[in-house]
Amino acid sequence: MINLSILMKKIPEGFKGQRLVRMPTSTLSRCKKLPIIRDLYVTDIGHYSESRHHWVTRPQGAPSHILIYCSSGSGWIREPGCRRVRVPREGVVLIPAGRAHEYGASKKTPWQIHWVHFQGLRAEEYLRVLEVTSPFKLHSVPGADFIVQAFEDTYRALRAGASDADLLAVSTGLARTLALIHRERRAIGAKSRQTEERIARSIEWMTAHLSEPLTLPQLAKEARLSVPHYSALFKQQIGCSPMRQLSLIRMRRASELLEETDLPINEIAFQVGYENPFHFSRVFKSIVGLPPSHYRNS
């Protein structure tokens, strides 16, 4: 069967009427040193009013955290290997740095988006407050004109030359925007919130027990849900099955160990829950695209 996505036209950027600012390296160096600004600062900012065929793929994630606001139309986002999750009008997507992801515009109603890439000493604290879990978080924020206004203020400041005063205004403006998103996001029922928290805790529990031979019934039991209910809710919220997510987390940890340590591959396999290193190598290659030894060498 032909993979139709390969035949589709894909454009990461370069749209008619787009606005885009990438912070120079020298400016980013200043941001990392200046008080207050170093806590939270913008690295890139853009606006696409025309986005037909927009498609971005980042197998290794982005170096910065990403905020995307869909002001009209719709789009989609997913972690590689999982199903797409629709991003509706007035949807806000937050993607942590270093998390593999894909996103793009709807074919029928391409989205109009405002987006910001950001870093900072306290950036991850903001993500925790906004309950961003792997690999991304989607909020619905109806009537969020403050996001568009914050974008316009930030864009003007950065286009003006990015003085220290401008950078301070951008930093505090971004912090206020994230705080308003947290306040204004649409409330969900107590039961739905409790279920969401159970799935989030399940992912945290997976991550803390990677070396153990985890099973689906065991994961469902830890979440205090039946296996069918747990599987359905997990796929609805995360976009893939619990066991698929477990494999993704294991391979992400394995890639870190391959990059950062000299541990033998069979020891890395054991640390991420595989007694058979050959099975580990097959799973690693199927997800990452390279055998563990080639990945380490590259």
C-alpha cells in the first residue's frame, strides 16, 4: 500500500504574508545573562495567516519549548508512531523541548497560527504549572485575544532592535501570557480531570519503573482502572496505546544512555526493561530508525 503522506506537498515555512523573527545568537547570549530575562525569553516567533500544506516533523524535538495558538481553521499534532490529535480553532498547544513531534495544517481548513519558541531558567516551571505531559499539551482557550495581542507586542519589540528594555518587556509579556492561559483555559468536569490525572500519573509511573517487565494489566491496576477502560482513555488522551507509549519512553531513555554513557548495549537494554538485547535492538531500530550501535556512533 502506498503511503499517501509521502506524496503530499509539505511546507515547514515560507508562506505568503508570513511574519517571522529568529533571535540572533548574540541576542540569545544576552538573554541568558540578564536578570529576569534569563528566566524566560523568546528564541523565535512567527505568524502564518496562509498555511496550506504546512507540515513540520522533528524526530529529535526542538531545542526550545513551543507554544502554538490556532486562531482560525484547524490543524493536528502527534508524537511519531501515534495517531493525530486534532487542534481546533482557539486551541493552544504546548510542546516541551526535546520531545519528538509532528504537526500540520488541516487539509480542508488550514489553520492560522501564532507561535513562539521559548527557553529560560524557569521555563520548565511554567510547563509544570500548565500540566504539560509527554509529548505535548492541548488546551482550549476560547476568546483568547490576549494571545494575539501578546504576539503583536512581542513581534514589534523584537523587530525594533531588541534592546535590554525590549527584551525585558518580551520576557514579562510571555510570562503573563502563560499565566493567562493557565487561568482562562476551559474548565473540564471533575471526573474528566481525575481521569486525566490518572493517565498523567500512569506515564510518570512508567518512567520510574522502566527496568521492570511491565504489562498492560499491571499498568491498568496502578491507574485503578480496568484494562479496556484504561486503554481507551489512554489512547484518547495521549494518542497511542499504553504499551506503545511505554516503548517510546524506553527508547527515549535508551538513546540518552547511548549518548551520555559508555555502558554496553546489553546493560542499557536491561536498564530499560529488556532481558534480551536482540529484542531491544529490534525495537530500538523500529522506533528510532537506527540500530543502537549505529545510533551511538552517529
